[in-house]
Amino acid sequence: MTPKILRENLFVLGFLSALLIVAFYDIFFLGKTFKLTTGNPQALISGPFGQQLNKPTYFPSQSTDVNTFEEPIYEFIKLSLKKGSLPLWNPYLGCGYPLISMIHIGIFWPLNFFFYFLPQKYGWDAMIFSRFLCAGIFTYWLMRVLRYRKIPSLGAAIIFMLSGPMILQQYAFANVELTLPLLLLVFEFLIRKPNMRHCAFASIVLALTCIAGNPEHTFLVNVYGFLFFAYRLFTVRPRADYGKAILYLTLACILSVGISAFVLFPFLKDWVTEFWHTHPDNMGAVIEGKGKIKRTLLSLTFPHFYQKFPVTMDYARSSVIGHMGLF
């Protein structure tokens, strides 16, 4: 990396970090947190016992499922690691289940290591801040490699980093989605210079899309990635070596399966044998109502720059209105 490129990357890192500090000033300066433990009623209608006055004033995500699902599991993983045990099995839910096959958790996703080494409050804040930062930096790199100038590249980085899905979907979805610009980037390298080095990079990023978590989003991100590869293969100039690029892509896919096998194979085993753990038919779009769906679709189009979500007394789900968009 030349000194000029290093200075440019350091500037982008500093600028995006400063923008996030301004956007989430209350997290950095006013003692707020992305952690949602007191966001749901749990056993009592008033919320967790003794925490009636500690209810958050807004939701930093579209739903508070995180505090009854991810938060306890990451704490269990952290306590197990402190005892010197790698928790591949969770004995505390139902009759127990293999935690390693619950790919949504992303137990080995690098950003989730904040949970294992920091107090949970600071772990969530550090992890989510890192999500935004990675999404912005990866997008900037992609745009620069595609030969866009600095300002358009920085604009794209900000738009993706603060887009509706990245802001509102603070689950494992975001872990997978932030790998998309990185996946497109390594595919672009693989098309321009198909060699073992770029093949290795592509295999690592493909494996990361599986290790990151949510399988539906892993599928979608890889579909987008392969569509991009097919398009760029025939449009890149100078003309690409089709045979060599496809050969190295195939090898990268095989290597990525090997790298992610420790989470991918247990998940696939459960997926093909246990169909009882699906959502019921009356969930999601069926019960949300047309108005809510229309508002939710806005988040796919417009970056989210403002509006903190009110929490009602009955812990009703927050709305998704208040988007200021950049096209």
C-alpha cells in the first residue's frame, strides 16, 4: 500500500467514524446504549423486575427480539469461554440443541468477539459501531476499485452505512449484508486478475458470508454477488479471461465450503432433517398490514438519518417512518 493510499484510507476511516459519532451522539456522550435488555416486558407486563424506570426511550432497531434471543445466548457463550469450554451445545433451551448448527448466531463471526471480551453493554455498542464502519469502508473500497472518484465513493459509503436495513435491522442480517460490498470487491479482483491470490481472498469472503449468520441473507448476498460476477465478466475492459476467471471462482467456492464447514455442515444437517422450527403462516407480512409493509419498504430505498422510535407503555413495536433519502 502506497503512502498516498494509506493516507486516503485513514482519512475515510476518520471521517466515517466522526460521522457515526455525530449520528449516535447519545450513545457516545449521553450514556445510552444499543443494548435492549429492558426493551421487552418478559415475565412482567412492566418489564424486567426492578427495571420499571430503566426502560429505553427509543428503539435503535425495528424490533426488540434481540434482547430475548441474541443477548442471552452471547452471554452464555462468554461465560462458557471464561470457564474454558467452547459451547457447541446449549443445554438451557428446550431439551438442549446444538448451538454450532444455529448459524444465525454467528458464534465465530469476528465482530461478535466484542461480546466475549467486553462487558455486554459495551460489547453491543462496539459491535454495532464496527458493523456500520465496516459497511462504509468496504463500500468505499469497492467504489474506488470500480474507478469512481473520492467524493462519489464516500457518498456511496455513507448511504450504505446509514441505509434503512443497516440501521433498522440490527440482527445477524446486518452481519451478512455488510459483506456484500467486500464480496463484490473480491469478485472484481478475480475477474481482472484471476490468480491464486485473488482466489484465496474470494474464498475467505465467501466463507465469511456463511459464518456471519442469517442463512436467508447469506443466500441473497451470494446471489447478488454471482449476478455481479456474471455481469462484470462480460463488461469489464480490457476483456476478461472467461475460462480462467470461472475456474478460479469455482475453486474459491470449493475452498469457502471447506473454510466454513464447521458451521455450514451442522446447519445443513439440521435444515434438511428438522422442519418444525419454521415460522407459522400467520407471521410477518400477513399480520403486519399493508400500511406497515409500505413503510418498511421505504427503508430499502431511503437512507435513515433521523427519528428515534418511541416506546409505548405496552411495548408495542416501533414504527419505521421518518426517512430522509438520498438517491
